[in-house]
Amino acid sequence: MMRIISILVILPLLMVQAAYAQVQVKVPEVEKEPLAVPPIEENEVLETRQSAEEGKPEPKARMVEFSAPPTIIENEDRENVISKIEDTLNRIRTLKATFIQRGPQGNVDEGKLYIERPGKIRFEYTDDTPILLVSNGDMLSFIDYEVNQISRWPIDKTPLSILVEDQIDLKNKKIEIPEMIRFAGLIKASVIQPDQRDYGYITLIFEESTMELKSWEVVDVQGYTTRVALLNPEYNVTVDDSRFTYDDPRPRRRGPRR
């Protein structure tokens, strides 16, 4: 099977989806334009499926559209919602959850997610996918055990950084929230960090009644979207520090690395 790093290489999370593409793609260099977030018009979310009839397994996830149109959150209501989002995220110091991931091509994967603020995150795939995405607090590492390669980026230069900052401040002048919408009992807010436009942006999705983080969407600079939904989250539990290390597959440097 031919393995590639696709046009989504600039965003490590999206690289996970490109790892199994069948065709080598060469993308010519183009002049970069400022990243623009289009108005949120689609009222759809990634729905996870946790049960199935015996002998008739259901898909892990599917896109669900809602008939009710979304409404834009504005003015004082917007400020209140932003404060609630900040409070929710800042209360989560650690997190364990199962995740379902839907890539730009529609492929669905699943695994275990671990977060420890500040800076630490791990996407551990539970099938035969020989890859790992993990941050030790400073660097986000993409480890490919099939080809014995590692790529690394500063975690604070990726859209995922908003989930693992020590103090999450969405009213910071370095943060832009161009639009927030309310639909089907959910709140959807896109978060852009202007100094990271070349890495894309993240949209956070919360259940409005509890303000629980249900999922997020990462959009790269080319407009490709990867959706991640959380199942059975556990908050503020002990996460072993070994979760944020990895076995180095490269020759002559084996063993855990931080």
C-alpha cells in the first residue's frame, strides 16, 4: 500500500487521514492567501453510534442534518456563551475519552483520547492503524510505525492548542471567534488564532444545556475538514504520564521519548 503525506500535511491531525491514501498526490506550490472562515451555514454534526442490532453492525458515525435552521449568537448573548465555554474548558484539567474521527474523504476511525493541560494530548488509534499522534507538552509528534518516521510541530502552532492551553482565554485579543451559531440544542463556535492561520482553525461544538464539549472540527488552510466526536468522557481523572511519550521507531534511538 502506497503511503503519502498529502496536502493536509500542514495539520498533523489531518495527516492521520492521509496516511492510507492509495494515490500519490503532488500539489504545486501556490501563493498563500489569508485564511477566511466562511459563514457557518451547514446545520450538521457528526453523530456517533454506540449500539447495533446483533449481526447488523451500524456504522461508527454518520453525518446528521437538522431541518431547523441555525441562528447566529450575537451581542450580550454571545459574550455570555463565550464565558460559559471558557469556564467549561478551564475546568477540564485532564480528559479520557473514546473518539470517533471522520476524515475529509469520509473515512471513519476510532481510538482513545487523552488530554492533560497544559500542552499534553494523545490520539491512540484502537484498530490496526500503525500511527500515533502525541504531544509531550511542547511538541506534537506524528509517529508512523509502518515507515519508521516521526514528524514534529510545536503544539502551540496547531489548532489543537486551544484545547490544551494552561489558561484558556477566548476573549484574548490574539483569539478570533468570527461567528457562533445555535442549532438543535448545540453551540458551534469557530476559534482562529491569527498567528496560526497557515495551520487552519478549529470549531468547537458544545451541548447547550450542559455546555459539555461534544465534538470539534479542524479545517486546514485548503478547506478540508476532519471531525472528531467524543464518547464516554471522563474528566479530571489521573492520566499516566507515559501516555504522553512514545516508542521511537527510528534506528539507533529506541525506547520512550518525551
